[in-house]
Amino acid sequence: MKSKYGIIGLAWFLLLLLIAGCVGQPPSPSPKPTTVTPTPTSTPTPSSVSEKKIKAAFIYVGPIGDYGWTHAHDKARKYVDNLFPWLKTSYAESVAEGDADRYIDRFIHEGYDVVFTTSFGYMDSTIEAGKKYPDKIFFHCSGYKRYKNVGTYFAEFYQLYYLNGLMAGALTKSNKIGYVGAYPTPEVVRHINAFALGIKEVNSEAKVYVRWLFSWYDPSKAKEAAESLIAEGVDTLAFTEDSPTVVEVGQEHTEKGQQIYTFAHYSPMLKFGPDTVVSGQLVHWEKIYEDILSKIYTGIYNSTNLENVDYWWMLKEHAVELGVDYGTPINPKFINQLKAVKVKEKVTGQEMSVYDLVMLRLKQMSEEVPTFDPYTGPIYDQNGKLRAKPGERLGHDPLWTMDWFVSNVVGEVPKPS
């Protein structure tokens, strides 16, 4: 895959220079939507583009070998590093959220032009760094605070969690579905809720039972939580934790004759659970990094116009993918089971299999203007409060600050102390 896209990236770069020589200034990259794309305040000349080099640093909260969040970001870093001949990258891994400012200072003092901070807890440090180094560019992943030289970005999974919920609701036999959650951030909460909404659409009897780890990467705690949920009758598991541990637990029980259905997180995990993992969420951070760095390189983004730049890319931007592996949305082992479960599509009333419903919703949410969204009302929380009116779609802000569970979730969203 890397060599294929590397050739395409090189061809694009050469075409950029050719066109620049003809018209006197380089064109902007192929447009990809962000929440706001600012008008460039300056456009580099062809000679300055050809001589320009960029050094970009990435700060990670976990180890690059975690096979989850950090692994995916670092895989994307390597991709853009190979794609762009004018780019040099470096990274720091396992950086505590309270220590981010020290690493930012280090990279700036080493001459880096752009710093990507890839954890929610780095948000305030990134904003302070933007004020401290006004001629540098910063992008913070998963946050909501921006500054003139600090943009934000995120590859959003809630559509995929909803699709996984459709499958989980169809496959469970006990109607007890477990979720091993890392931290109760709005991101994790909206993913749990989207998963639960999918379950409820095909199985009104099923409940989602949540266990919190209060850690992004802790395989031992993840194993303990998964085993505990299974001991309490759960036969289906999803999770947010940056290892394949929950999938491995499901595989162990399945091999012993107790079928456990699992849903992978962030990276292809079929090899860890060929008899247990049904589907999952895959991320393509390289799509976002390629777009951001291209726009920095051509001068579209600079240190004065990022205050309203917020990437929130999903299926239609190809920033995320449904699958147990790239190009494999559903483990073939479970397709016939999903085809055997019939439901009524809630909009048209048409009877179809859950497999066909998943494919329909995947298509609808991948359209340029999605014709379906999981967060369309009526939606009630655990206390019976109406959170989305009939026909209302919850937008970016209520999803980005979500701190409540939908009605079929068992558990609490811990409040900040």
C-alpha cells in the first residue's frame, strides 16, 4: 500500500510544480472538506515552494507498539514521511499528559516547524505553546480549543460503533453486551452511545454494561474487565483500550466452547481472534496528515489563520473504515449469521437482514451528504430525558461534549472530581 500511494503522491507533487511554472503560483491541493478552510493570507512563489522544507514532530501519549491509538498515528507519520520528499518527521512516545510542554519546547528548540499533539490531555499545553511560539504551527488531536496558530483534528468513529452495534445486537444470545472503556471522555461516551443505539435498533432487549479502566493502555486491566463481564453473563464485547487484549480474551473463551463475539478497535485484529472478532473500526490518520501538511507546505495554512480550522473527518472523507482488516468489513465467519437475522428498517419499514442493514447504513453514511446519522432523534438518556427530538440530528457541539448515556446502557459516566 505504501509504495502505491508513494507513487501517487510523487506524481501529484510533480504535477503541482508543472502547473505552478505555467501560471506563476502553485495550485492548492485537491479540496478535502474541513469544518473551516481559511483563505490563504500568502501564497508561496514557485521557487520558494521548490526549496521549502518542513520538519514536523509528533507527540504520543502511548507507546508506538500499543497496536491502538499511538500505533495508528505513528503508522500515518511514517506514511507522510515517505510520501513527501520535503518533509522530515520525528516523534516522542509515552509522554505523560502533564509533561507535554517540555517535549514541545524540545522540538521547537530543535528547529521543528510543526508539532502535532495527539492526546486530549495535551490540549492546554498546546494552546500555551501556540502563544509562546507564535511563528510555529501546532495541531491538536481530539481537542476543542484553538488559537491563531493552533488547529484541531479528529478521525471520528461513532458511525462505525453504530454499525458494530447493529451486528452486536443481532448476534448476542444473552442480551448482555459488555464495553471496556478507557476514560470517560466525551469521545468514548459518544462511541459507547452510538454502539448502544445500533444495538437497540435491532434488539430492544439487549443492554450494554460498561467497565471503566481509567487508562488508555493497560492490557492487564483490560483482561480483568473482560473476564469480569463474561463471568456476569456477557457474550459480546467492544472496547476502547489500545491493545488487542479484549479480542484475545474472546478468542480464548471461544476456543474452549463458549462463543464470545468481539469488536476490534483501531487496528486490524482478525489475527488475534479469528473465531471471535466480528468487525471493528479502522482509522486512516494519513488522510488527515497528508491534507494538513500539504496545505502548510503550499501556504494555505500558516501561523496566523488556524483559529477556525477543525477537521472532523468520518466515512465520507475516508478517514475511517469499517473492518476486521483493510478491505474486509466483516469477518466472513459471521456473515451468514447476520444474514439470518431479519429486522424492519426503521425508516421504510422494509424487512431485511441485519447484514443488509449494515451495508445500507454504511452506504448512507458514506455519501457526500449523509442520508442517515445514528444520532437522529428521538433519543432518550438513562433518566428518560429527551436528548434529541424526533427527526433532530445532534451536531458537533452536543456530541463533542457528551456526558450522558442513552437508555439501554447500564453504568455511569463518572463526573470530574
